[in-house]
Amino acid sequence: MICREINLILSKHFHKTYRNVGLNLMQKRYLKTGNTEELTKNVYQIALDNRPLKTPGGSPLVIPRSQKYLAVLIAGEWESQKTVLKQHSLPLTSLVARSIDTFEKDPSSRKEARTRLIRYFDTDAVCYQETYPDILVDLQKQYWDPTVKWAQETYGIEIKVTNDIIDAKQPVETKNKLRSIIEEFDCLKLSAFERATMLTKSFLIGLGLVERQLTVEFASKAAQVETISQTTRWGNLEDAHEIDNEYIRHQLGSVVCALIADNTYT
């Protein structure tokens, strides 16, 4: 069923190929092409018991026809629900709902989100590096330094990295450039980027993920450099670290999945 297919895609970190197991079935059961006055023929609606699914704000939860895989995976989220609805098991639904209820309905909210995220860049985790212990230094070199280097080379910007606890204020020119980049994000991409940045505590990791320059696995490890360092030195804390790791990978996986486009759609 589609639930197993979601897990398969998550485990492979959303690489370029996708299997269509259960796709036709899910389209028949859950996906409806919009054909009313309020919807265009270019969207899918998710239907539950033949009733269109709505966002918490009351808007139809619709997916562009160009994102068929996203629509199917959201349907899969709902198919996997049991008697008690589990909000944390609906990461794709919540991303789309936020993009519709917040960013599409209120343009000022998009501006506020961008301002908040740019401000977050001044305290970006990857820009504050430790010099001890050696395992942590090595992990920073493995996961954080390549992320910084990618952003610098891709966008031609200066990024300050410090070993001090004092804030390393980033150049105004750099922040202006990064703002101009995220201003081009549509509502769904902004919603995905917001989640990735807040979850990883890094503007740069979030940006690399939504721009498909970082894999889910790389981004999740980059976000947990300090935890990996601690567990390497002192061991895991029961199952807590494994649960945290799975949660982060699952949420970051939803970010990438939300941006999958069906390149066969015209």
C-alpha cells in the first residue's frame, strides 16, 4: 500500500526515481481533479470519504497537478491514520496547510517570515564552531564547512564563521543577497524552508536542502553534529537519541517531498 511506499521514498531520501505502487488506487480513492468554480483543472483535491479535505483555516487543501507525487503522499498520510488522529504523522499536510492558510492568504506573513529567517541567519549554528573535542571538530569539518562553502561559492557571498561565543554579525550584503533568494520562493517552498531552518537551527542547512544541494541524510546529520559528538563519546541515552534522529529525518524528508515535481506533467 501507499504507506509502505512513503516509507520507501523516505528511506531513499527522495532521489530522482519513484515507484508508482498504489498510485492508481490512491488516485481513485483520494484524489479528485478540481472542477468547480473555486478550483481550476490544474489542481488535485484530497478527498476523505468523498468529502474534500480542508485546511485548519477552512480552505480547500489543493495540490497543483504538477505535484502529483505530493498529492499521493498526502493521501497516504491520511490513509495511515488510525482511530486517533496523530498530528505529527501528517507533516506534508501541515506544510501545505501552512502555505495556504498563512502565506497565500496573508502576503504580510510572507514578509514577516522572510525577515525572521534572515534574522535567524545571524545565529546560524554552522557559523559558530567549537575547537574541542576533536570528534566535534571533525564533524564540523565534515558537515558544516561544506555547507558554508557551497553557499559562498553558489551565491558569491561572504559568510563569517567564528569560534567565539560573541555574535558574528553577517555582512549586510550577504543578508540582502539571501533575502533576494528566498523572496523568489513560492508559498509552499517558503513553508518547507521555514520548517527546515527552524528544525536544523540553520538557515544554510535549510537553504541547501530546499535547493536540493543537500540530501536528507546529510542535512539531518549536519543538524545533529553536537549530539553525534556526544553519543560517540558517551554513548546513546536509551532510545531517546534514536527517536530524535528519526523525527528529524522524517520532518526533513517531508520538506524535500513537498517540493517534488512531476516532470512529466505539461
